[in-house]
Amino acid sequence: MTNPIATFETSLGTFQAEIFVDKMPITGGNFVRLAKEGFYDGLHFHRVIADFMCQFGCPHSRDPQSGRAGTGQSPYGSIQDEHPADAKFSNEPGTLAMANAGPQSGSSQFFINLRHNAYLDFFTPGQSKHPVFGRVTNGMDVVQKIGATRTDARDRPVTPVQMIRITIS
């Protein structure tokens, strides 16, 4: 089975990512389901930290100024943590990883790594575990542009960066 390709059309340009549904069926499948339903369309990147990551997927970020941006999840709630032994993808630049607030709390929010954040890998010691479920395959320059956008004291882009739509092929 060929993994799906997600096309992310943003206000700063378009990029594509392979979604690893073959190795990460729960996490990748959750993302694909939400994208196909249009859940992500019209949301904004609500947390951007240069040389670290760009976070996205909170339903409250439809309003880029919302104080609740970063606290919401999909209408389906949380998904099971996924840590397969044969899918040890590291949080390298350009990878998509599930954001969470602790064990069993992943839902709709994810981030794109801007550097190698190995300490976030589920297979390394420590508290924060963020399984990788995709990788940017085209348009990393757009991701880097998002990562370089000017932010405020809360790490929110001063000029909002909107996800116009995500399509799956």
C-alpha cells in the first residue's frame, strides 16, 4: 500500500508530506480522517518557535487571536499513543509529530520539526514523547518560512499564518 500524500495549502505557500499510515495507522489515520473531513481548513498556526517547530491543528485557532488557541482537540477526542517497535522515526527536520499534553492525549494538534529534536522521540528516555507520523517531501522552504515568521511573547505569529486547506491524495 502506498502512503497518502497530504498537500498543505497555506497563506505562505504550499508544501507536501507523506503520511506514514503503513507504520503509524492510528496517528496517521487520525490525521488523514481529519484532513479529509476539512477539520484543518481555515485554522492558523498557533505556536511557532524558530529553530524548533511550527504547531498547528487546534480548532480554537480558527480565530488566530483566540486565547484558547493551543488548548483544543478534534471532535473525536484523544487517540491512543502509538509507539511501534518497527517505526522508530526520529523528530528530524521536516517531520510531522503528534502534539500532546501527556500520555494518551494526542488528538488533532501536531507540529513540524524545524531541527532534530531527538529528545522528543518516543524511544528515548524522558517525559515528552511525540511520535512522528509523516515527513515533508516537497516545499520545505515554505515550512522554513513559517518557522521564521515573527512571533509575539506567546509564540504566536504576529501576522497570522492560515491553513487554507489540506488535501489527501
